[in-house]
Amino acid sequence: MEGNNSISRPSDMLIRIRDFTRSIIKGMCKEQSSFVVHIDRFRNYCTDSSGHCCCSSYTAKGKELITLQRECHVHRLDVLLRVLLIVQQLLQENKHGSKRDIFYMHPSVFREQSVVDRAINDICILLQCRHNLNVVSVGKGLVMGWLRFSEAGRIFDCINSPNSAHPVPVNVEEVKDIMSVAKYILIVEKESVFQRLSNDQFCKKNQCIVITGRGYPDVPTRRFLRLIIEKLCLPTYCLVDCDPYGFDILTTYRFGSMQMAFDAKFLRISNIQWIGVFISDVDRFSLPQHCLLPLTNEDKSRTEALLRRCYLEREVPEWRLELELLLQRGVKFEIEALSAHSLSFLSEVYVPSKLKGELQM
Amino acid sequence: MRILMIPKLAIEIGIDHGDPSGSRYEDIIQAIQCVSLSSDSNIEYLKSGLEDYVLKHNHRLHNICHSCFPDREHLKVGTGVACCSKSGRNAGQVLEAVIIISQLSKSTSPSCIPVCCGKTEVLYYKDFSPCLISRPSLNALTSIDWKSYGLTLRSYSDENSDALLEWENLPLGFHIDIVLHRYQKQYPSAIVMLPANQKDTTERSLTRKAVKLALDNLKEKNAGVLLTAQTLKIRSYAPDLARTLAGLILSSNDSNFQGECLSLLGLQPQKIKSEAVENCIKERLLSVIDLNDRKPQRNQEATPYLFDDRFYKEHNCLDDYEEGEEADSSLYL
């Protein structure tokens, strides 16, 4: 995927849109018509356990050929071209629109937000650009702690009030002047855990930055996280539930998602350390056994699917062992279960003990 | 006999059963209208004969019905000829097929409406004589993949009459006529007695081939006819695709780019209206779609993926809640 961290100018994007449109018109007008749109296919994992797959490289793994021979292709092309027309208008008028704005322009055609999101990804791959389409997301990530930065001239001084949540900036390209005296970054899976730490004044007692994607992290959250890690060179820890969802969120931060596989190189965080929660924490911290909940059948099938991902064995075998243990024991464990001791057990005992370097992965 | 239009046939003998009220064969010997055909081939005569048959409402009329058919171009005709060219006892077997699709308007007079709506009476000739359709030919007809031609065969029958094919969901006024003619090329001198099963297999395969050739011929000559259900769905996207592509061209602030695209489309850049651009693009798209429909089915099914789409779907089982504002994070609160 070209483009790396350099920002393509709107004029460059417009040229690429015109080239793409021209190629479609040419293809349609040829005598023996060869109407085909090629979209590079990216993946960041597979189920090949031999270790000989090429998922760790960031090159395209094949192509999708979109033709006029299948209805699903034609629908996908219809969506893609509609979004492309909107993007061209935004770039020409120097305006920005959100993905949700775009959805509401043709809701009966798009039907779901994910359809628009996929079209935008397709366009990024086709035009070989990264997030330079004047299409913005409404970010859902939150950050707090010992951090200060500016975005489009506006200063965000989290240090003044380290336990107050600030929204993660959406236009990461416009984030500048990053300053911090934090000693580490802590990523937490859920907003509830983030609020727990905030209520317990965690950042006042611990010089750190806490960030949450509120579930699966969106692209702005991951881009912002990657930016501050690169700028500040801080160790990064991740706290997720011990269940398939939590594990998948952990791997999203660590390896990227399949949907954004084309951009995984610039979104993944390679040095993230998983500090919990683990099944073994129940005994280690003398938590009651009822904190462990049984896995549902859906949990089990999802866990089995996770275990088949090639990067686990290859790059984080210790994470894989923990996941196998989860499946073997047939139980899961949520962060909130730590409240069995006390509400502040998480912030006063659990996290500090983990960060002493004893019980991490 | 009027369908075969055999120019050299002069006399047909009929036997009167002694009906005192008059000859029952008054019309049996009828002068065939002189038809000048450039070719001397039987298939052309057969085609002409069936066209006459249809234009005269199955010969219920003496003359062409001009109210229903202002001209012959209203008929969509396809022909196919299959020959057994192998050496041996089957050599010389020929099977000709002609298929005509006609569509009557909504204001058609009741007397013009076909007797069998939604049904096709398959006319069958063997060695230049009308007869009941043979079992192998009927089997061949029912074995054809009619859905690849946008047709669904509901049922068929052949009891004591010509074979009758009944279709599902034919548009109103839409009618299909089929005639088959099987003969020996060197008739009558080359009649050979063959084992029954060998004859049946040959006739079945010849019938299938001839009918498919006729259907393909009809599709090739008439755009938008006999399209599969999938093609019809794909065609429905053409107006929207055309509108969007026209928008990408005409809303661009690069006039050179606009000129290039319009030139590719064969349009004059000056004073061009968006509707004209849309229509032009739409016609091009429809042409591509119809061309795809005419490709052999095996080519359409062998989608040239370099990356199997099933893999992508299997390995996204956990990515239901992903990216963007609409990701469902309620599980985690």
C-alpha cells in the first residue's frame, strides 16, 4: 500500500478519481468489452498453521475482480461509484463530510453504515491513498492522563485535569505539539473500565495516559494511539476482558483488523503488552470462583476461530496459550469481576501489581 | 405443409371419407404463396413458413394480421440446424429448428389472442410430413436449461396432439412458437433402418443442439430478449450506474477530462446535456450486460477470482462489530 505517512493533496486525489473514471469509460467502450474493476485484496491473518503464509508482509494477497456478471458485484460497484462521486464533490469544494453524512445521502441503496465503510475502504485501495478523501469519522475513543496536544490549532491539555476524559481527535493529521510526562500508556477495552479508573483518580496517582476505544477501536483511535506511541516512545499495556471479544479487540490493536488490512502496517501496535485479565488472576488475587462465567456455544466457536489465526502461533504464542486455557476451562472472566474485592481494587491493586512487570504477556 | 413451404411440392393427396356434406379437404391443396428466398436451404423456407403461420394467427386468417403485425420485423426469429455428420448409419440426419417470439399489444382484438396463452404448441415434421412429436425430441425439449434463456418450463404434454409446452410467468401478450423438422439429407433415397436406441440418442442430441442454436441465434439478433433472471436484475442497475458515471464526468472541474470522456463515448462536448450522457452510458452498460448474458454459462460461473471470496467471509466471523460509528459496543458496558 503506497502513500505511507505522507498526505496526498486533494488535487492528487482528484487526478486519481478522474483516472479511475476514465478507465471505466474506456473499458465500457471497447468492442469486446472488458469491464473489470480490480481491487487489491489485503489480509493480516489466515488459518495456515504451518507458518509459511505471507500474512506478515503488507503486500496485496490477490485481487478481487468486479465485473457486470454478478448482481452482488454490480451492487458493490453502484455503492462505490456513488460514494466516489460524493468524495469528488467534497474534494473539489474543500469540504468534509462524515461517513454517516454519506450514508444518509442514499440510505435506501446503502442500507447499512458498513456498506459505506467498505466502499470507502475500496476507494482507498483503488486510489492508493490513506484517509485523504475528506471523509471523517465521528470518533468514539476517549483519552485522559498526562498528555497535551493541539488539533487544528485547538489545545487539549489533559494534564490540567488528568482524570477527565477527552474525545480522541478525528483528524489525526492535524494533531501537533504532543507533550507528555507519562511513564506508560494503558489501553482499556471498555468505557466502564475507563470511567472506573477516572473515578478512582487513577491518573493522579499514576503518571500515565489511559485510552479506550469503547469496544472495537475505530480508525481515528488507532491512528492517534499509534501517533502518540511513536512520538513519546512509551511502553504500552492493554487490559481487556478474558473472553473472545476482549481477545479480538486486543489483536485488533496489536495486528490490525481484516477490514483495514490494507492499512495494517500503519495502524498496528507491535510492542503492546497484554496485562490481563487472565483466568489465572482468579486464583492469584483470591477472587471467588463465581467470577468465572461459562462460555456460551457462540463464545466457544468464536474462540476456536481465533485460535486458527496464523499470527498467534507465529508472533504471540503465549497469548495463544492463554486463549487455549480459556477454551479448555470453558470459562470467561470480565474486568468488572475484580470489584468482588472492592470497587477500587482494579485501580489500587490489580493494575499497579501488573505494571510492576511481574504478570504480563 | 404450409409451414414447410417446400417449393417443389405440387400435390398432396387426400382421401374423402364419403361425407355427403362436402369435401372435408377443401383447403388441403392450397397454393403456397410465392416466396422468393435468396437461399435454397430448407431452413429458410421453414423460417418463412413459421413466420407466415404466426402472422396469420396460426393460419386462422388467410392473410397477415396487419393490426397485430404492421411488419415482419415485429417477430423475433431464431433458427438452428444440427446435422449428424459422422460416418455410419446416422450420417445425413438433419434437424432444423425455428423459434419465433411475438408480442401482441394490450389493445389486441380478442379474436387475435392465441388459443393457448402461456403455452407453445411445438410443430413437428419428419421427412417433410407433419406428425406427432417423437419421444426423443420431446425429451430433448424438456431437458434444455430454459432458465438460461429467461424462461421457466412449468409442464409439458403430448397426448394425441402436438407437444404442448407450458411456461411460467410469460409477460402478457408474449408468445413463443417452435417448429422442428427432422429429415434425412438424401431423402428419400437414403433411408436406413437403425437400432431404436441409437436413433433415439441421435435424435435427442440433434434436437437439443438445433433448439439451442435457434435460441442463441434469436438472442444474438435481438438485444434484450431471452435474458436470464440474473441479467434482468443486473440491467436494472444500469440507469443508476449511468447517472453516477455521468455525474463523475460532468461535475468534474477539469474540462479536459470531460472532453476526453465524452469523446470516448462518441459524444460532442459542446452543449451536451446530462441526460444525453446518461443515456449513452446506459446503452453501453446494457450492451456489456447483454454480451455477458450471451457468454456460455460455464464462463460466467468460473468467476476469475484470484482470491476466493469464501475465505474472506469465513475469516470475518468475529468482525461483526468493527470500525466506524455504528460498531456495537453495548456488549462491553
